[in-house]
Amino acid sequence: MERKGMAHMTNPYGTVLRRAAAGVSVAALTALLSACGGGGDQEGNDSGKAPENAGSASSVPSGRETPKEDDGPTVPDTSRTLATINGTNGFQFIIHTAVRDQGGFLTVTGVVKNTTSKTLIGSPFWSGQEVQVQKTGPSFAGMTLVDKTEKKRYYVLRDTEGHPLTTTGVTAVKAGESVPMFAQFPAPPANITQVDIQIPQMPVATIEIS
């Protein structure tokens, strides 16, 4: 699976969002696992993932946003909230967008927030368990999307050097601080309008695809 370059913590929407399709077919980038059975469980998740009742997740349906036409770095749209995911560890993920592009990719954007009054260290499980990906350092490569209709799981894309197409370098998050994040996946079929987002050690939430 191809992946693109690393993102700096202070510029998580930078050049890593350049199109990952150059010279590679979408089929070659897509890691699909028939991992989602009936119901909303977390089959196939990382072994370090906490049970679903470890926190709370809420989804907020909303209308479709106007498709983006820019070819440069993606600017996060915080005007919408697709889901707010609260963990027992004090971290909160707010998912703002899940947008398809013409290259056959799906980009998820949002923020990770420290809701406590002290500095928190990000979970090492957020990076996933792959040895090659862990060489990149802290990231959100362990995040996955699950299409319960087609029973498929989608993983964060990688570039040819094994770097994940997601925000990297997020370690310590200060009290009350919010850090922008993104992750890029293969896009599910056009008829799929919702997927479950699964972040290690956080509860599952359903988000709407634009």
C-alpha cells in the first residue's frame, strides 16, 4: 500500500495531502479486510484497543458540503461536526469532515483535544502496530474506517517508503489544547454514505461521507 510523506505537528494539513495516486492504482492502495460482522462491534481492531464502553461517541448528521476544488494543501473546515468521540483517557476527537476527491480517496479531518487540566501523552496505539509505520514515529496510522454495508475495513494509505498519509508527530498535548489532524483513506464505493471511524483506545462513531 502506498503512503505519502510525513506531516509536521504544526502543519498537519501540509504537503502530505498531495495526491497519493501518482503512478499507483486505487486498487493497489486499498487494504480491505472483511472484518466487520453484524452489529457495531470492533472485530479486527488493534489488540490494545479499549472496549467500546471506554468512553462515549456522538454523531451529528448534517447536509453535504460543497466539494472542494483546490489542488493545494487542504484547509480544515471546522464549520461542521460529524462526530465527537470522548475517551476515558481525557482525549476527545472531534471529526469535522470526511470528503471524497476525484482521485478515489477519502480525507478525514478534525482535531484531537486534551479536555483535562494537565498535559497528556498520546496513545502509542494511535500509530498502529505495523513495524514499518512505527518507524515514522507517532501518527494516527492505527485509525480505520469500517463499511458495515460492504463489510470492509479501510486503512490509512501509505507512500512507497511506508509513511502513513496522516498527521504525525503528535505526542504531548497541553491542557485544553486542540491539535488539528487528518487521515487519508481509499474511498468506499459511491453508494456508501456512512462509515464507522475507529481510533485505537477510543469508542467507535459513525460519520457521514461528503
